[in-house]
Amino acid sequence: MNIIEIEVEPGKEICDFCSSRDIKWRYPADDGLIEDTRPPNLIRESIGDWAACEVCSGLIETNMRFALMERSVETNLASCPGYGLAVIDFIASEVSKVHKVFWEKKKGPRIKIERRKI
């Protein structure tokens, strides 16, 4: 089995929910496995804290889980305009799996990140 580890260069982090480069908050979290049904034998793991922009953090803080999921799905669709609505069910399913791990593994209050937009 091949293991691919991706490390993000400091200052190049993005919101883990909508991919905005203007992150403002981090959420302490334990590591967690993301359920996968396809392709077989693919294991995804969330390691450590999660980053969030102001908008996504606001949705998290007010426990607006469905609105956060909608935002994540919309930004994912916008990043691949050639696919459009043909993949919306797949993207929604994947976002749901990732968010499930966030809500289960999140620990403690958010922490303000002081940095500039890149």
C-alpha cells in the first residue's frame, strides 16, 4: 500500500471547509479517519487542527451544520465548473463524510489566527 502524506507550507493554508485563502480561525481537533466507500482500499485521515475562514467559522459557532455543508458543496462545485450538477451528489456525500469527522473530533474553542491574506 502506498502512503501519500501532504504537508501544507506555512502561510499557504486554506479553509478546510470552503478553500478560502483568508483563514481566520483554527479548531483544535484529534486525528480521525474519513469513511470511504470508493475507490476501495483508500484511507483518508484528518490530522490535527482544522482551519476556517470567517464565514465558515461563523457557521460552525452557530452550529449551522447544513449551511456549512451547502457552502462547502457550492465552493467545491465552483472549483470544477466542467462537472456542474452531474457530480453534486458525489460531492455532497464526500463533504458529509469529512464534516462528520470534524464534528466528532473537534475539541475546545476556536483559536484566532493572525495572518495576512495570500
